[in-house]
Amino acid sequence: MENSSTPLQSAIDRYLEYLRAEENKSPLTIKSYTESLSLLARLCGTADPLAISKQSVRVFKSGLHAYRSKNGRELTIRSKNHHLTVFRAFMRYLIVEEEMEVFPPDRITRFKEEQRKVKVLFPEELRRLLDSPDTETRIGKRDSAILKLFFSTGLRLAELRSLNRRDLNFDTREISVRGKRGKVRVVFLSDDAAGALQSYLAVRLDHLSPLFIRDHDKAVTAMPPGEEYRQSANGIYRIVKKYALAAGIVTDPSPHTLRHSFATDLLRNGADLRSVQEMLGHKDLSTTQIYTHVTNPQLKEVHRKYHGKG
């Protein structure tokens, strides 16, 4: 690892170990934090956490602006702010856990972000997408269940991929899901999604644990749990892309587009923001508020229809 002998890198290594051992952070989170803190060590202009100052923060921010990925792309504002958030968390750890007198993390300010634009499907596009798989085939039944489950629950790709058969409760139409930061939430199956899942499971001849698998014929003779047959994240991503293309949807939707469509569908039909926050598994309500601009045209219509008519 770069700069392994510096006080800063040693402190970073201790922090990452703390996240693993004490905070039980997922491997993906550890990987993300490692990347951010590696950038910090390279770009902040100091090798000692005690020497981090207002100037160091400024140098780091300038470094983020100038940084280019391997393919020559600059960082998005959102990515820069993620690195700054990790920087702040690291400094907070040094103060609280190691009792070091370092630069105050609340003085590490983030860049101002424009409101995120959310890609959603129009109702007719969504219908075409969900109707695209050929449900006369086993693969089509699986893919139909994947698409309908995405729209019924708003699950993230990683959450849907990690589901096992035992996680489904068809009696209550509920699924208990472990999301980001290990937080467990309950999501709900629509009649359409429940029917698609039952139809798919009815043609499964294996005894493996994963809800969605590949190589169905080989899986029949495999011993449980059969983790090696679990459908990959890339595989599920490609499934969504395949049927979007077949449905003639030119906006190039992804699994996350179905999550966005799930949220906006709820809000357009009168759901309150906090309920949608719970169903999406958002930590902060501000994250869920990115969907409000999609539903604002509805408010404009209400204003036009009802205001000043007395």
C-alpha cells in the first residue's frame, strides 16, 4: 500500500480495521472507504494527520478537481462529495476513538450539488418492459420475476441479487431485506410480482438456496446451498438492459431506474415521503426528496385546478 510508513497511512489503516472490527462494515463499504482514503493520502499534501489544516483541505479539494480516472474522466460532484464525507468520518474517528487533536471535521465542507435528476419510466414504457419476457420458458419466467420484483419493492440490485428462497413469505407478501449499513427493512410483493415469483419457483427443479440462479440444468444435480449458481449482479443488470432494448425503450434504463420508478409511482399516487423513505431504506429523508421534483408537476396541476376559484 502506498505511503505505508507515514503516520497518515498508519492512521488510515487503523480506521479501516476499526470499521471492520467494531462497525461491521460490509466489504463493499470498506473498499469504497479504502479508495477515498487512498486519494486523501495522495492528494492532501501532508503525511501526518496532526498536520492536516485548512490549507490541507483546500489542497485536497483542488486535487479532487484535477484528478482523472484511468479512462481520463474527471470526478462528478457527487463522487467528490463522497470522498469528502469519508474524509470527515475519518477525522471524526481520530477525535473520538484515538483522542487526537486534529482539524475539526465539521470545517471540511462539501461542494454544492445540483439537485439530482432521476430517470423514471413512463407507465406505458414500464408496462412494455414488464411484459417483454417470454413466460412460456423457464428463463423468461425467471426474468419476468426479476423485473416485477424490482418494480414491486424498489430493491437495490445488490439486495435483489442476495435474496434466498427462504426470504420470501407468500402468505404475508413480505420480504425481509438487509440493505446498506446492515439495516433490515420489510418490502412488499404486489400480486403481479408474487405471481411471477411463484410461477418461476414452480419450474425450478433444484434444491439450491439462491432465489435467482443461472445454469438451471446444471443446478439440478448441485448440492445446496449452491452459491456458485447465484445470478451475478452483472447478469441481472444485463437482463434489465436486454428487455429494455426489446421493449424499444430509448432512455436505456437500468435496475436503479426501476427503483426510481417504484418511488415515483408511490408518490404520484399519494404516498407520503417518510413511508417511501422506509420502503427504499434511505437513512436520510433528504435522499428521498430527490423524487419530489418528479411529482411537482402534479402539484402544479392541483394549483391550476383549485386555486382562486372562489
